[in-house]
Amino acid sequence: MSETDKVVNATRPDSLVDHDLVPAAETKGVDYQLRPAKRADGSIAEQIFNAWITIDNPAQYNSYTTEMVKGLILAFRRASADRAVNAVVFTGTGDKAFCTGGNTKEYAEYYAGNPQEYRQYMRLFNDMVSAILGCDKPVICRVNGMRIGGGQEIGMACDFSIAQDLANFGQAGPKHGSAAIGGATDFLPLMIGCEQALVSGTLCEPFSAHKAYRLGIAMNVVPALKIDGAFVANPTVITDTMLDDYGRIVHGEFKTGVAFKTGRDTIKKGEIDLTLLDEAVDTLTAKLLETFPECMTKSLEELRKPKLQAWTQNKENSRAWLALNMMNEARTGFRAFNEGTKETGREINFVALRQALAQGTPWTPELIDSLIPGDDAS
């Protein structure tokens, strides 16, 4: 036993107060693990852990259900109160998605047309984002795949993001009947500037992990694709800093045409390996380990304030608007996504909607039916 261990054992109370709200319990779709913390040299720091909180719903691209939101709130509260936790690693199962936001099946089949119910759901969502922003431990978003919609919002609530470079980032918002007011409209202007925030929040075009790094919402990006046993950068993305014909920086942009298709074919021939992602996460947690814990918590509290202030100022108004929107555009957009297929598409006929509204057509079940992909009337 080291001298430090002797001091700790001699001064530890026989019974420590439990600061958790409820006893630890398992939630389907949310995995909570304590993994031994490692020093920079790879050795184990005895009795110290990193809490891994994993969204475990890979069949639906790690979207979160109402019950999973509850589980995530409790998981972050649990990690925050655990004296032995060094840092939180927030991630998803598999290599396809970190999180794609709320579960559209549940949205379409339960919450659509029920604003009073969706308002209660959004209370839980708000508490989930606040639990991340209020965690006493540093929170690392391990971006193992797509970070889209609400997944992007809870990812930006984290303190650090480390991504594998096949991952895409972005919002769903106006493309699927909503607005990115679950955090994105609060965080994006602060993190990437107003112009790029407008691009992401309104056009809803996914962008690469390399662009996320360039914009400043990822601290590190590592390769995940292995070809013939060697790691290679995402072949669908321009990974060198280049200028296009107009002198614009195109680093991190997706390739176009044949080059993009060739890159997709290359990905299919290779294998996905997240070893470098885990090594980068371990490197960061080891650096966090070598700090004063109370000074770390205070630093986090101060550095989070711009995000926290914007979030707190807007979250209740956003909750109310999102609830009411479930009676028209969200009701239509979520249903279209849920009922659509790869062949029919998952977006409504936007032009037909605008034409109908321009003529003063009211929101009726018949209008909604006419807009759904695959419907003869659409």
C-alpha cells in the first residue's frame, strides 16, 4: 500500500453520504459503465474511473426514446456525484451513429398531434441537456458515428468532442418539420459563428467530421477506415486544405460526382476500426486526470456559462413552441420520415405545402395525407 493510500484509508469516513437522487438502476437503451482511469503511460490509476455513458439503440441509429432520456438524466447525475469519477465519456453503440436525436417512430406514433404530451417530453429533454451542462465532471463526446439532429445538440452540450472521421454532423430541423431549438440555435452561434450556424440550422445539410474540426465543434478527428491493414482518411472528404476556383477553403467538404462515389466504394472495401478513437479518448482522460478536481469543476462551470446562459434563456419558450408545432409541421414531418422508405423518400412535398398555404388552405388531416411520401395525392 502506497503512502497516499494509507492517508486516504485513514481519513475516509466509515459511511459516506449518498448524493444520488435515486438508487442506481438499469435503463434499456442506456449503458453505464465505470472503466478504470489510465495515466498517460497506460498504467491504471487505482480506485479512479471514467464513467462511460452509452446510448445503446443501434437498430435505430442510437435515437433516444422517452425512457432513454430519463436514463441519461440519471446517468449524468450519477457520474456527477461519484467521487471516484475522473471524466464522463458519452458515446453510442457501434460505428454508424453517436445519436440521431429523438426516436421518430415514437414521435410519429405517439407525440404527433398531442402537444400536451410532447410538452412533457420536452421537459425531460431539457433536463437531459441541463444534466450534461451541469455535470461536475468534464464530459467528452466520443463521436463514433453520425451526430445529427438532437444528437448534435446533446453532443454540443458536452465539453469536448473527439470524432472518427467517417462521422457526419448536422441538424434535421426545417427538413423534417421542426426547428433546431433543442440547443443548436443556442450553441451553434457561440461555437461556429452566426453565418455557419444559419447554414447548419436552416439548410440542414450534413457536414463531415473534418469540417466540424475546422469549424471548432470537435477538438480532434481521427481515421477509422482501414484499407489493407492501414488507417486512411475518409476518402469521400477533401482532407487537405485546398482552395476552390473562387479562392474558398474547401478542407473538410465532401467530394462531388465520381470522386465521391469512388470514395464510397473504397469505404465498402475496407473495415471500420475505432482503435484510434479510443486511444484519443484515453489520451484526453489521462490529461484530465492530472489536474486538481475542484479547480477542474470550477473551470468547467465558468467556461460553460456562455452555452448555459443561452440555453437557460431560451429553453422554456422553445419547449412551448415545439409542443404546439406537433399539431402541424412536426406532425407532418415526423410522420413522413417514419412512413417513408428509401424508395419513396422521407421528406414531404415542400412545394405542394407552400402552394396550399399560399391559397389559405388550413391544416387538416387531408392536407397532411396529401403530403406524405408515396401518397398518390402528393
